[in-house]
Amino acid sequence: MTLSIEDIRAAAERLKGHIERTPLRHSRTLSEITGAEVWVKFENLQFTAAYKERGALNKLLQLTEAERKRGVIAASAGNHSQGLAYHATRLGIPVTIVMPAGTPFVKVQQTRAFGAQVVIDGDGYDEASAHARRLCEERDLVFVHPFNDLDVMAGQGTVALEMFEDMPDLEVLPVPIGGGGLIAGVATAAKHVRPDVSVIGLEPAMYPSFTAKMRGVNAANHVGGSTIAEGIAVKQVGDVSYAVARPLIDDVLLIEEPYFERAVALYCNVEKTVAEGAGSASLAGLLAYPERFRGKKAGLILTGGNIDTRLLASVLTRELVRDQRLVSLRIIGDDRPGLLANVSRIIGEMGANIVEVAHNRLALDVPAKGAEFDVMIETRDAQHTQEIISALRDQGYPPRIV
């Protein structure tokens, strides 16, 4: 079973007029931050906000009339399900989606809104997939695998064709790996168009399924955990996608959670666009391994933007804390009138904003006639925070960050 450039080009022809021809844009600010020459492919601008539409639709357009009448089924943590649901419904094909119990609410709701019958089952993708297989047999449906399918891989590979049409000089493609369908398609297209391009796979450190298979170890013993990149949190890489991708990949890097968070925040704050955890993986790779990409023309695929709004708010707030722009200062002093007023005045005169105050007189490590305050402040940056700490210390209120 092989994937050819002809398969990908045929997929590109099928998809014309059905999906967005998303832009590839240069980011001056991300280039300055990472040291690479960054070009971003905004696949979050697809109608379902993810590249997964490409592979799902390419598969659907090749079904026989009998298969269309029977209907399709898939297991997915979200983006494949939405792409399949949207285009199947649009084409009049019945669609059932099995989603793991931990799937973000926004993806479940959107999948139902696109016309799919949603079944929640399993603690992760593998359990959901097993249940989908059982339903497939019981109901005589067509199973549309999210990554271990050559037609799906061909559809995903059209991303790379568009990228090199817009920027032929790309030197390195950092590509997220979950089950391997995207990198299989992208690497096949990229290596044909530009044989010297470097294709680097990126996996969550908690789910190194591709890396484990490369090393010949049992992935089941090395994966697991709660990652914000749930879209690529796959315990077992596809055997077909692995066979296609492995000879074409130059390296695979593992990404720790803080880099996903920072990448999501940067896309929001710098590019003014929304990225989910898995969707930010290529940028996270540049942040985690700057020496691997410095000075190179890097094509980043922002694969999806379907992130739960509460999670996005949490990530952005955590980034403020990480940058010391949102800081909680603990101040211990005599419990006398005017103490809090003096502290507030100093903070206000320094140009910071007080977000909240917690007043604790009962802490046992505080004198009986003393008081403890936790003052959360919002500042311009880490230097501004240090200036406020110095000002409080000079006025006799030495704080510590908690």
C-alpha cells in the first residue's frame, strides 16, 4: 500500500470548490521570536476550523452510490468528526461519529450541529475506535478512519501542495503527528515537490507513539496523560500511515506541555487567531527546539482552531502568570488601619492594576497583631513587576511572589 504524488494531485482536483484555499502568510513577529523565517498555513480558516476536512471529503467523494446510501462511521476526538459530519451531511450521506468521553464540549456540540449522530464511548481514541468498529459491523456502515487510510492521507497531503505553490522556497516543515495521516500526506507531497526539504515530526511528550514505533518499543507502555493537544493524543500510530511516512521523515521531536500553551497564546496575541493545542504543535516545536529551525524558512501548519473557550481562557491567563504580568504578592505587616491603603497607593502610583485582594488574619505563621495580604496585580511585564516589588520593599512592605 503506497501513497503517490498522483493520488494527492487527484485529491486536490476533487477538493476544488468544496473547501477553502487557505492562505500561507509570513509572520514577522513569530520570526523574530523563534529565530526562524516563519510562514503560517491557516487551516483553522476551513469551515469546520481544521485541515481534517480535506481527507474526509476526499474519501467521501470516492464512495460508491451503494456505500453512500449505507452511510459512514468514524471515531474521532473532534476535527475529523466535524469535517466528516459536515461534508457527509452536505452530500446527503448518513454519518455516525463515536467520540471519547474526554472530548472538548465545543467539538461534541459542533459535530452534532453538522448533522452527525454522536455516540460518546471510551476513555480515549483507541477505545472509541473499537466501539465504532463494532457499530460499523452491526449497522453495515463504511468506516472512515481519521488517519490510517490512503484516501484520507492523500487529502491531507493537499495542504503541502498549496504551501509550495505559495512559497516554493520552504526549507523545513514541522508537522504534528497523532496517528500519522497528516505527516504521511504532507511528506509525500513535499518530498516530491522539493526533495531537499526537511520534514520534522512533532509529538506530545505524553503520547510518543510514532517515536516508540521508530524505536521498536511497545507504545502502550510509554503513552498517557492529560495534554491540551488532545487532537494528536493517539496511543498507537497507524500502521499504513507509519509505513508511508517513516521513510520520508528526517526526525521526530517530543514537545512538553508548556510549549503548546505558549504557542496557543502566541497565535492569539500575535497573529490574532485561534489555535487549539494540537493546532499549535508546529509553532510549539520552534519554541522548544529553536536551534533546529533557526534561520530556516519554516512552513507551519496551524492545523485547527477548535479549542474549548474555557481552556483558551485558562491558557491565556497562565501565560500572563508565566510572563509575570499577572502576579500574586504576599505582604505581612502590622494589622493597623491604613496598611492596605498604603500598599494600594504604592501599587497604583507604579501604574499597576489590583485584580483581587485576600486578607488573612488567622494564618499561624503571622503574629497575632499582624495581618497577611495576598494582592494579585496586573503589570506590563516582568520588569514592571520587579519595579513594584522594589517600591513596596523600599516603603517597608517587603512582598514575596506566591
